[in-house]
Amino acid sequence: MGMDMVSNVIVSEEVAYGCSGIGTAMTGNGLAETPLILCGSEELKKKFLPRMIEEPLVAAYAVTESIAGSDVAGTKTKCEKKGDEYIINGSKMWITNAGYANW
């Protein structure tokens, strides 16, 4: 929206005060963008960040599990590379943007 970070946060807080669902929808992509910005390789950043900002595409965020909750260190979902593909085994619940995400 062309705002500085402080203005962006103030608008987000005010919208969330009125409706937490809309507040979550407004900031949901940040849940996917932040780990990518902090820990992603340059290749992954170049592949996904422009698409999330320019198109804009919506990302889903799936952390919560029935036993671990949102404690990332306690999650049981595992990912294993087999050839050129990844096999993901686990179960998630309350997935942010699940019904609308492009990926």
C-alpha cells in the first residue's frame, strides 16, 4: 500500500481490532514470507518473493498439529527427499489461507 512499516502496523492493528479474521487475512502472507526472507536461499527468494508481492499470490501456512499445537519444535510432520520429489508425512490443522492459497 506504499506505507512505511509503522503506518502498516497501525492500520493492521486497527483493522484487527474490528475483525480479527480480516486482520489475519491481511497479514497471512507474512507468515510465509518472513521465514523465506530470514532463512531461504537466494534461489528460493528469487522464485517466490516477487510472486507474493507483485501478482499477488496467497500462501498457506501450516504449523499447528493436534498434539504439538503451534510449537514448531514439537511438530511431528516429516519431509523426506526421494529422487527429485519430496514426501511429506504428517497431519496439520487450522491452516491459514488453506481455502484461498495459490500454494
